[in-house]
Amino acid sequence: MGPLQIVLFAVWALSTLLLIALVLMHSGKGTGVSDMIASSLYNSSTATGVMEKNLDKLTVIVACVFAACVVLAMFFFPQGIVGL
């Protein structure tokens, strides 16, 4: 495995973890059980609209990086990783 593939996997792994964290940071929109649990942890009125828009933009950017890494891995490893 070459250095480009190692960098690709590192960026993919970091974007995966960051994407999970960013999705979990979004405020809930419903009135279900998850909203009931989350409302007890923090006050939903403290989040501003600007902060939510910036979080949306960052989430889309990280999702695009993640998707690009998956597509690049498809071209670098068409048969998968065998014998690693």
C-alpha cells in the first residue's frame, strides 16, 4: 500500500468520525423520545440560527469529503484490500 492510499484512508477515517460528531450535534426537530431526552440535557433556545447554519454548512462539506474519499477508494482498490 502506497503513501497516497494511506493518506486517503486517514482522511476517510477522520471525515467519518467528524461526520458522525457533526450529525449528532444537530438539534432535534421532533417531539419524540429523543427530543425529550435532549431537552433535559440542554436548553434548545440557546442555539442560534447562525450557529445552526454554520453547522449545516460544515456537515455538508465533511459529507462531500467523505463521499470523495469513498469514490477515490473505489478507483484505487477496485478489487478490495486482499492480503493486507
